Amino acid sequence: MNILFNEAREFTISTDHSYVPELFGYTNNSVSFDAEDEAQLADKPLCATSSHLQLRDFSEEDERFVSTYLVKEKNCLVQAHVEKYGDLHILRQTNVVTNAGDTPCLLTRNAANVNGICYDDGRSISDRLCDGSILLHYCINKTQGEAQWRTVLPEDVGVYCTTGHPWERSFCRFDSVSSYSTGTFFPLIIIEDRKREECWYFEAEGGASWFFEIYAVGGTHTQFLTVKFGGADERLGFAKKLQPGESVTSDGCVYGVTPGGFDDAVKELIRYKRKTSLVQMDCPLVFNDYMNCNWANESNGRLLGLIDRAAELGAEVFCIDDGWQRKQGLWYPADEKYEGLKVQGVIDYIRQKNMVAGVWFEFETAPAELGEQLGQDIFLFRNDALVTPHRPLANLRSQKFLAYLYERVDEMYRMGVRYIKNDHNNGEGIGATLYGESPAEGLIRNGDALLRLIDSLYEKYPDLIVENCAGGAKRSDWGTLKHFHIQSTSDQEEYVKYTSIIAGSLALMPPEKAGIWCYPYPLCFDQRNLDDIPQEKKEEWKDGKQTIFNVVNGMMGAMYLSGRIDKMDAYNFKLLQEGVALYKQERAFIKSAYPAYVKGRVRLSDQTENALGLINDSGNELLLAVWNLSDSARTVEVDLSRYALGRCEVIYPLADEKPERFTYENGRLTCAFAGPRSAVLFKLRENQ
């Protein structure tokens, strides 16, 4: 990637040097004060830097650039801190805004601005917004329907030109509000320029509200697209009164451009995320007793058999999910549920089986009785009212609350716990005003406090593993996830639907952090009170297809075991053992691989077929999952010719148990599934 500068030392980025100098009259900041749209004091939709910002300083050191501007009318300094990452086609920007005057000023936006997107050698790109040569990829995130990518034309979301007026401004906006930072959309968009054969990508970091705005300015004469994005914006409830000398720093805004298509953009983002992750994941095999299993109904009878079977399989971590505690937020062991053992005895039993013991927490939950004990300032308030009063949320800047939480975590650590699944099951809405801040400012600061808490736990307990969850993946932005070892990708209960979520999730996070449920012999939520699998289900599952399907799912990321494996027949258990052994064999490959969307991206509602690969950096090895999502026999064809891999073999299930037939000729794989809802796993390699 080339970083090009004008005489004022402002930059833009490109894969080549064809961008013309007049593009470089624009700032890479989007900063607003008071109630203005932006700090565009010349009253232009997009104005040259000199219209409202005055360059004061520029410095460059190693992989970092810092440009300092003065907002003349506000007497505020704006510093754009921009980091490079070696050979990655990515920049990360944060803005530091400082009140350099003698009177307070009100900051209402602090974000990034990127111009020159899809620039076409000075020609208008108005027609290209509608003709298919520019594609916008964005991602919808819903509970049990996470990571649903959509690809549209810019005009489909309102970015199209209608006049020749230079002031015409056509734009669309995506945003997500609350501590569910990914509860509506994921804060990542990819703009694919098919004419130039390159992709631009933009990702907002930070576990709070965020926005994206995509602009075409200048009507039918528009020459490029502009993206403004970040986490601090008046429409999200953000307003920060800066006192003289006070500064505020934005969350990270990541952007770049790389040759190729969607897969290439995703690969570059995963390379960046692996480089910037604060903790590394070695893909331990985790069993968790919640999803399609105990559903928080804890007892010796429900738990001990699962521990035995998980150990027999070779699980390395056993996490007791919701139910081990007497009440959420108090975190005292519910010893009465485990007669004769207590929670300590269960943890000891897990460790005796050579597994790491784990438990579930919700660090941000604080029940009413805890307020009676510690004081009301342990809760989040907005306008003097409790945030989510039915289930109060904790003020993570309260030292009293943190002291209490450290005490409870420390007790579990001393009992032998080395794995924590931290959940977040009710968002904060627009935010909190506990310290006189605007709601969005309070939301940001409480999120920052959570990450400081997580980092402090690692300092105190270096062998602790912490999982990130928010009822699935409703807070899985990279600003949050880089502090955690693994991310729950979903609470989706239907393993056939899960394939869509898996594929979409691998475009959002490294595979080794994408916790994917593998839950054979599932008891879904409406069956949660049953102590055994219904007999008709056992008969239905005797052929092993359901177990195979779940294993193939889990092989596409960090396998996360659950399900009533204690009720499995011998054949299904053998299939699961084989799958676990294969996962352990392949997990070093998974840690260094990238997603290959060999059949595009399948929607959650699709009931036809799917295929997804993981490919290594050199492109000479491909792990490929192929699924029949339909309710009948089906032949799936996959064109793999672009990878030039000569050898193809089934690696799961084992060949002597595989009912499917396949052929691989001239880079085309044909897989004939004999029955409904089936899956198979292939490994492709170069000819030697």
C-alpha cells in the first residue's frame, strides 16, 4: 500500500500512484462542535482542509504519523494519530481533540474521514453506483442470526446521483446503539471496486455505539466515494464538553485498500487482527454445558456424566455455565445443587479428569441487594434513573463494585477455576450519565472500564483464559475481542442453520477466536427440562449424520463442545471421538488459516447447500467443509479451480464409514449426499 502526501502532509492510501493531487485537499478527520453537522465552517458538504483546519505540525516515527491541526474558530487542536502495520494494507487512526482555548467547547463528533474511494482517473463514477462495478458488503448481526452478510449496489442503500449540482450530497448511514456494539450491524463495511479489482475496508473499534456514513458528493460529477465513521457522534447521544486544556481520544478507526475481492479484504483484516490481538488463543478443546445441554439446570445427575464423557473425548477445558451460582451478580457458589460435592467438589472432579475448570460470569450484572450492601453508586444511571432497572447494570468505574468483583473472581480462582466465560445479556441502551457525561460518553467510559478489568485479571492471573460472549456475538467488535481469548459466535440452536453464521463470522474474526458450537445429541431450549433424549430422536440419530454435521461445523474455527454426549450411543460417540482427534490434529492449521468462500455466503434461511474453506497463507492447503442443508439427497458441486490443488481426500468421517460419494477432476469437486442434512470434510493439497 502506498501512503501519498500533499504539500500539507495530509495522506490518502491506494494500491498504486494514480490518484490525482486535487484529492489531497481534504482532511482525514470528521470533527464537529456544538450542533453543527461537521466543523465545516465554510459551509460546504466536503471542504478543503484549509477552509476550517490549519495544519500546525506533522511528525513521522517508525510506523506512526501524527498530523496536528487547529480548528481556528474553536481554538481546538485535532491530532490524527495514524499507525501502519508493516506490509499490511491497513491504517489505524485515532483522533485526540484538545481544547487549547480559555473557555469550554462542546465536541459532538470525533471520527475518521476517508476520501478517494473508487476514484476513476478523474471521471465521474455516477453511473458506476448503479451498474454493478461497485459493490457494498455489510453485515447484519441478530441474536441467533449473527454474521449475515449482504452485498448490494450503492444505489440500493440510497447512494446515487440525481443532479449536476456541485452541492448534491447522496449518502447512507449504518449505526448500532448500546453496549451491544454488534447487536444490529457489525462495524465493518467493504467496498469492492470491480473495475480496479480492489477492495476498500473500514472497521470501527470500540465496544459502544458507532456509525458509518457513505457519501457521493457533487451529483453526476462525483469522482469518488467518501466514508466517515467512528464511535463519537451527536446522533448516537455523544456530546463532550471540553474544559480548557482537556483532551478526549476517539476509538480506533481502521481502514485500507488491497488488490482483489472480498476474500482478499477479509484476509488482510484477519492478518491485522492477529497482529494486534492482546492475547493469543491456542484453540484448546472446550466443553460447555449450556447450549443444547443443561441450559443452566445444574445438578450432580446432569453434570457428572458430562464431565466423564468430556474427559473421555479429550476435552481440555470443562466450563460450567449459568447455574453454578446462587444468584447472578452475587457469585456465591450454589453448593446445594451438588449434593455431597458442593461446587468445590465439582471443580476438583473436573481437575482430577485432567481438564481445566471454568465457570460462567456476567461481570456487568449487579442485583439490587448488592446496592443495599455497597451503595447505589455501583449501578449505572441515566438521568437519575437506573439503566435497565429490571436487571441493573454495574458501574465498572466504581471502586467498591470492582473490589467486590475481584473478591468473587479471586475465590473462584483459589477454588481452581482457570477459565471464565464472561457474558453480557442486557445492553445499556444509549448509555449512562452517572458522572455528568452525555449518555454515549458514559457508555464509552464504562466499556473502557470493562476492558481495563479484563486486562487486570490477566496481570493478576497469568494462566486465566477469558471468553467473550453477549448472548452470542452482540458485542464482538475487534476493539473488545482483542482483549479476549475466544468469542462466542452465536447461541443458534439449530446446527443446520449454524453453517451460515460460521461462514459470516470468519469474515469478522480470526478462525482461532471464533468459538463454534459442536453439540451432537442436542436438547433444544424447549426440551431443557428433559433428563434424557427422547427415544424417537435416538432412533433418528443412529446413522450418525447429526454428529458428523456438528463436527464439520466445529472444524471451521475453535471447536466448542456441548450437547448431551453422556446419552450418546457407541457409534455416535466413536464418530465424535474421531472428530475431536482430527480437530486437535488440524488446530495448528486453523490458527494460521483464512476463510475461502468457495460458494459465496449462504443466508440463514437457505435450505439448499453450502461450502466453506480454510486456506493457508501460501495457498497450497485447503480444509473444506461441504454441507447438504436440504431435507433430501443432493449433489453439491464446488469449483475449486482457482486454488490449483491437485489432491483431494475425505478426512472426516473416516472413509469406511462415509456414505457419500465424491469426484475431483480439473479443480471441480462433486459430492453426492445420499440423505438429507449431511456434511463431509475434505483436505486438498498441492501435488507433490
